[in-house]
Amino acid sequence: MVAVVGPTATGKSDLALDLAEALADRGRPGEVVNADASQLYRGMDVGTAKVPLDQRRGVPHHQLDVLDVTEEASVAAYQRHARADLAAVAARGGTPLLVGGSGLYVRAVLDELDLPGTDPAVRARLEAEAADVGPAALHARLAAVDPAAASAILPGNVRRVVRALEVVEITGRPFTATLPTGRPAMPSVRLGLTLPRPVLDERIAARVDAMWASGLVDEVRRLEAAGLRRGRTASRAVGYAQVLDLLDGRLTDSQARADTVRATRRLARRQERWFARDQRVVWLDAAAPDLLDRALAVVDAVDSLDDVDAVDAADAGPAADGAQRPGP
């Protein structure tokens, strides 16, 4: 299978569609499996840059519009459903294309990753405890039961501290025992799209302007009526949180737009750092006029090898595309 990853606004969806069509010409039609957490939500279209149905070129897409905005996204559930979709595409003789910038979701599919479920009662109790005694005390409790996890999680990151303690309580094992091992769960080639930061920043600003022009504010109003504010995951998505503040009068229109640009740029930096750690990603210049040819060359090179999982950026990346790995 092929994964197309990298920061937001680098053109992952367009490349995936081009790859799907090119592979169809070879008798291995591509089907897209979404790996963008926000695109899981029905109705979150404009603000997530979801490819409209009439622009998908007939390429099947999976893991889009599978959650209501009131539901909380679960990496464990996504892992289960996305892997089933990928297996079904392969069984039909197609090429699965995992496409998105949500790093943990991509990793959950491609690598061996134990994802314990959640216990709403345990989580609610831990969140109440955090509010009562403060983040520092809860972090100290984590340090007592899982020192490795505590050293890797900042005391102020209450959400992650709560999750770590929840996993310890419901599994009886350290939270660190459930973290990614780096061992692949399935054969894949991982294509990463990269752009110089000034170029990417300009693209992000242009994309936010386009979202506003395409009716993002009206989209959020409609989703608000459908219960967006009750959805802890959906309501915090970049763009949606800012528009909710606009509707509440906490931000002006220009402030909400500017905050969305800044938040999206921060998101892109986090995505760059996440994927840059994976030495198996072959980086491609997203602005290259022959991007599709370069991507196909990497896929062909991997297809010719006996052990697909041995391929990393050192094997195919620089020779294939000359792109620079994203900086820290």
C-alpha cells in the first residue's frame, strides 16, 4: 500500500487522486482511505479541505463522514476500521492509498501499535481530580506509577496525563508499554510532501481566505445547530474553534481569520516534526512539476524489492526526488 503524508496544504489529496488514476491505468486502481482526523466528521467539509464528491474523479474514498460532530474520535476505532478498509481494497485487487496528516492515525494503521480502549467513568473521574487538585498533583501521581511516561509528558498537558493514568488503570500496564514500537504492521511505501516554510505559510494563508470565501462561518453555524459545541474533538478543530469564538463575540471576523492562519501554521509545524522522525518516509518536493512521476518512481522502486519494509528515505528518497527532509 501507499501512504501520502505530510503537513497540511501541501497537496496530499491531489497527489493521491493522481496516483489512483495512474495506478488504475496499470490495472491496480487506487482507493483513498482518509487519515485526517477532522475529515472523519460529517458536515466538516470547508474547514477541513475535504475533497468534494464531484471532484473525486470517481476514485472511491473511505473513512470520510463516519462520525457526528457530537462524537469523540477514537484512534483505536479508527485503526480497526481503516485497516479493514485497506484490506478490502487489496482484496479487490486495488492499491490502498492512506492519505492524511494526522500522524498518530497514520502510525496506528501502518505500525504495530497497541491502543487500549477508553473507560468514560475512569476518564471523567481523573478529569475531575485534575480540576480539583491541579495538573501538578496528577502528574506526580503518574510519575509514581509510570516514571517513563511522566518524563515524556509535560505536567501542564492534562489531557495526556489523564490518558496515561486511564491506560494504567484499565490495563494494569504502564502507558509506555502501549506506545509505538516502530515495527511495521503491513508492507507500505510512505511518501511525504514537503515545501519550504515561506511557501507553505503562503499556501496556508491563501487556503484560510478561500475557506472563509467558501462559507466556513455558515458551515460552523449549521454544525452548531447539530451539536458541535457538545463534541469535544470536533469543536476544537482548527478553524472551527476560532469561528465559534467569532460567533460568541470573543473575536472579530478578521481576528478569527488571523487566529486560524496562525493555528494552522502551528499545526503544520507539528506535522512536519512528527513525520520527519520517521526515517521510512520518502520526501518529495510538493511543488515539483513532475511530482506524480517522482511518486510513481518511488512506488516502482519499492515494488521491485523483496522486502518492502526495508525501504526508507536513505534507500529511495534523495535519488528519487532530491527533496529536503523537513526541518525541526
